[in-house]
Amino acid sequence: MFEYAPAPESRSVVDIAPSYGVFIDGRFTEGSGSFKTVNPASEEVLSEVSLAGPEDVDRAVAAARRAYESWSNLPGSERAKYLFRIARIIQERSRELAVLESLDNGKPIRESRDVDLPLVAAHFFYYAGWADKLKYAGFGPDPRPLGVAAQVIPWNFPLLMLAWKVAPALATGNTVVLKPAETTPLSALFFADICRQAELPPGVVNIITGAGDTGRTLVEHPGVDKVAFTGSTEVGRQIARSVAGTSKRLTLELGGKAANIVFDDAPIDQAVEGIVNGIFFNQGHVCCAGSRLLVQESVYDEVLEALKRRMATLRLGDPLDKNTDIGAINSAEQLERIRRLTEAGAEEGAERWSAPCELPAQGFWFAPTIFTGVTQAHRIAREEIFGPVLSVLTFRTPAEAIEKANNTPYGLSAGLWSDKGSLILAVADKLRAGVVWANTFNKFDPTSPFGGYKESGYGREGGRHGLEAYLA
């Protein structure tokens, strides 16, 4: 294995203020309280952020309602100009935003710089292109916006999830009140500054910060017409219950327990790269992560040996180091959940393996881990861990692979590895998953819809389909 000298990205490209207010009606104002956001790699406090209370939510929704009248009546071509401007500013500030995202989230700079930020800009460019073509999108001759959209986003891809939700909402003429996760609020607050820089009319985008109570107040607010949530299945259920019986439209993008299926004719080295990318990308903090590896028995030993060899080369450490593959776990709470479930896996008889890996003394860290000897009854094969933990199971026939892959309450994504196109098409057709990747994994594109079956939620984001969620 090669030795690499540290190659840290400069932190000086981002200027984080000591404190931030909530962004309502085009300006930052004080909230009802405050909380601290920390760097999960060092536990250093990065900033103090306002905690939005019910009065702040009222102000944000009222601002969005006032702005809706003029924003929804703007010609689509005019709305598109704002979206194009936002996209270009994101590109211009991408280095700053990538460093900020890695500091606040803990993800490697290589991922925030090369994956997150390009996709964020691409989503705004893509939906800018749709803003003046809505009557050709297939949702009627004169589709109309819904009104005020309440959007609650998770901590694993803070800025990318913001783009997934804000870009189609604005393109279709809706206004937005968005709440980022309490552990990763900073990039959304920097996005508020980008809205000002783009001279977006006040009130079209409002950012309120806080924890679960703030999100609950927002989605239950009577002035909201649409709720869009990405996060855990448990919270998604609560939101569905609170919205039931109202006229609010709802889309939910929830958890997953994806199967990554390797057939015996697959190119092993390529498949192993896909397995590593499928589960260890973003420390496994990915709802569509390939957290269940299904390997055909005849190539099990070969795949496992190659996988362990590849895992031994992964570098865990400073998220700002350009050589880093595995960054920090986002929070102490998430780290505790990963530990609890992996301990359960060992107690239930699965065999645990990690490559030798020295963890930093400060911060929240978990070594990339695989479990073998896993059955479908194990908790680690059934529950979403949301960390760098892979459960390995085997199968003999395509029918058995399909049965095991579908044996989950989730249905968000799946992956297939085979040399035979006919096999891929036949199996993919029988998988109950919103996305099925073939000979690749974790590929995203703004033109492609994304969403799940069963307890992975309902509705689609991305692509032309993503417009429908914001149109009457």
C-alpha cells in the first residue's frame, strides 16, 4: 500500500460567523433560542445557531405566503433566471461550500467537492430549464403551483437535499420554508446568503433552524400547502399521521436496507469497487446504501477476500484531507446507534471483521466493518444502521437472491452485478426497489427520479417526476 503525505484542503476559504439567526423574509433575524453546531471530526464548536420557535415558524410561513402571490405569477422564464443565477453562484462558491459541508457534516472533502457540490448546481440548472416549460411536462395544459412548501431535510447530504427540494419548488412557482437538520445547519444558512446574492425576492426562500420540535411545528402549520420530508421512517410516519385529514400534499423519502447482489459471472474487481462505494460512501450515511451484500455462493470466498483486501486500503481520518476515504460519523447520537446495532450483530452470532484502523482520539469515528455468517433474522440484516457496516449473505439461485433482496420492509434501492444483460433485466424487474443500479452503485443525476416503495416512502424527487409533487 502506498503511503500518502497529508493533503488538507485549506479551511481559510470559508468564513464561519460566531452566530447565525433564522433567515426570514430576506434577512437574518434572531430566533427564540440558540444551539451549537459542532465539527464531528473534532467536536469543536463551529457556530451558535438560532433555535426557531412557534413564533418564528409563523413569521416564516407568513413571509412565504406574502411572497407567493408575486412569485407564482412571474413568468416561468423570469423564475428560471433566478434559478440559473443561484446555480452559477453555487459553482463560483463551490470550494467554500465544500469545505463548509465537510466541517459541519464530517464527510470527506473528496466527496463534498466532487459529488455533492456539482450535483447541487446541476439540480438548479436542471430545474431552471423546466420553469418555462411546465405545460409540456405532462401534468396538464396549465399546471399551477401549490403554495407554501414546508421542507425538512436530513444531515447526510445537507446542501444536496436542499437542492433536491428547493429547486423544483421554486421552478414551479411555490415558495419555501426549509428546516435543515440540527447537526448540519450551516450550508443551508450559507444558501440563504446565496439567495440574497442572487437577489431572490424576499420571502421566496426562508430558512429556519432547530431540532424536531421546530420541524413538527412547521409541518403542522395550517399555512402550509405542501410538506416534503427526507429522513427516518419513524419520523416519516409521525408526519404522515399529522398531515392525514388535511389538504396538504406530502412526499416522503425515508429509510432503506438495499441489497447489492453479486452473481458469479460478475467482474469481481469491478464489483468490489461497487460494494465499497455502495456502503462506505459518506460513511454509510446514505438512505440507499448497499448495506446488504448478497453474494452467489460459488464466488463467495473470492469476493470476500478481494473485499477485505480493498477495505484494508481505505483511509479514515481528517475529512479535509484529500486522501481521506472515510470521514467522521455525523454525531455522538448516530455513533451510539451504530455501536448498538453492531453489538447486537455480534451477540446474535454474526462474525465481525474490520481492517486494522487507528481511530482519532477526538470526534466521532467508526471503522469500516463487515459481518459474515449473517442470516435474514439478524437485526443487522433487517434494520437500517446508517453507518459504515456491511452485512454479507449468500444465495445459490437468482430466485433466492430476489426473495432475500425483497425480504425487507424497505424498498428504496438495489444493485446488480453480472455480465449478462438478460439476467440483470430479469432480476431487476422483480426487485421491489425504486432504483436498481446495474454494474454500478450510488449514481445520481438530476434528470432521474428517485424514491421508494413500502416503508421507504412515497412520491418521487428528481427529474420530470419531481415537478409533479409541487404542481396542482
